[in-house]
Amino acid sequence: MTSSSPTRAGFAAIIGAPNAGKSTLTNRLVGAKVSIVTRKVQTTRFPVRGVAMAGSSQIVLVDTPGIFTPRRRLDRAMVRSAWSGAEDADAVVHLVDVQAQLAVSGEGKAEGADKKAVQDVHTIIEGLKGAKRQAILALNKIDGVKRDRMLAVAQTLFDTGVYSEVFMISAATGAGVEDLRDKLAGLMPEGPWLYPEDQTADLPVRLLAAELTREKLYLRVHEELPYAATVETTAFEERRDGSVRIEQTIFVERDGQRAIIIGENGQTLKWIGSASREELSELLDRKVHLFLHVKVRENWADERDIYQGMGLDFDV
């Protein structure tokens, strides 16, 4: 950075339907893992801020929960959180799964999830129109898709009038992501950086630890367990030898779900704990002693303190 380059800093919100690849894109832009990624849709429950650097610009990326038609209180809180992240941002990226769009248009193998994703895209477009907000359209998952088909989808969406421009990207491989990062960097307002240059996220460490364990939980039992579990860090103790002792509780809604997480002879819980401990040790650069407990809390998804811990609005 030269003295002739003024520093810039601002917020860029990444919005989209569940499973469009928002967390993968956030991690790719930041160059580090700041948001959990699983095969489950609606994995991100609250905005996770990642900090990306591009020359003299600092882009604070807000990886929002997926926007969809809400059914439960938790759904409504997640959708409100996503729109709040977009309203407050200096730039908005609408990430769209181009393969789902093509499948529903008859150019691929359509599944129920694809149809839902297309409906969610239209919901977001209407929301942007209502907010009179322009967004950058980023067509994701372009791998193996013919260019003329991508361009047709891009034109159809661009004609809605809510987009300023279009980027074709693959968050998984990084294709096109650098161009998107450079665009966002130029949209950030001039001003001092909001975070130290080497900081990649502003997620509190207790919350980050809980999110990592929740990721491992979903990776292991993604088919048996729907969205009936949450993880809370109940103790985080720095020890004299430089290590850290972390206690976490996994809350589920029924006894049967508790049995699934524990597994035969405790093997499933042991795998979750081991995988989470390994990544936490790497992330915190120290030895981690992780202790997991599984408790049934039938109505955890309707308790105010759970929402406050995740930074979500309970009164929706």
C-alpha cells in the first residue's frame, strides 16, 4: 500500500437462498475459515463477520443466514437477521446457485430443493425491490455449466432491475472470486480500517467454538438429525500451562435425538468431540481440552436466552 492509496473500510453482506454457498464464499474471500460449512441447508443461524483485505481496502463480510419462507420462530429470526445485515451494508452480494436455476428451467435434473431455491431467489428479488436496494448478482457453482446457459440465467435475473452487475463464480474452487473481491474493495467508503490487518473474524471465541462443534455434529448426523440441535459453550477456562478447557452442551428436543448424537457406546459423540477439538486446537494455536454433554431441552428453540446468545431477535 502506498501513501497515495487512501484506506477504505466497510461492510458487504452476502445474501441468498439456503445452501447457495454463502459460507463457502465468505471463507474463500477471507482466506480463512470464519463460517461453518455443511451439507445441511440453513446452517448459518446468525450473521458471521469475516474480514477480507484487498489492497488498501478492508471488507467486513457479513455471511447472513439463508433467506427463505419462515415457518418457526427460529426461521423468522434468521430471515430478519439476514435482511438486517443487508440493510446496514455498504454493498450487497446476492449469491445464486446457477445449477438449481437451470435444473428448474428444464435444463438439468430438478429436485424439490432446487424448486425451493428458485422460489427463495424470487423472494429475495422482491425483497430487494421493496427495499429499493441494488445488489451485485453472483452466479455460483458454475463448474461444468455451459457459458450460454449461464448467460441466459444471468440475463433473466438481471432484467428484474435489482442488480448493478453480474459475476460468474465458483466459491468452491475460487474461480472469479478475486474479481468479485476487487469490486467490493472499490465500493467500500474511504476511512480507517475497522479491524487489525491480521484479524479474520469478529466472532466471540466462545461462540466460534460452539459453531465448530455444531458443524461437526451436522457433518456426522446430517441425515438422522434435522435442525433440532444447538450447541452452547458453558465454560471456557484458560489454564496455567497455556491450554484451554472448554465445556459445551448440545441441546436436543427429544430423547431419541440424544441417543443418535451419543451413538452406540458413545462412538458418535466421541467422533464429534475429537473432530471439533482438533480444529479448535489448530484455530486457537494451543492444546484444547473439550468436554461435551448432551441434554434434552424440549423447547430450546423458543427460549429467549438461546436467541440472545446467537445475536438473534427473539421477538419476531
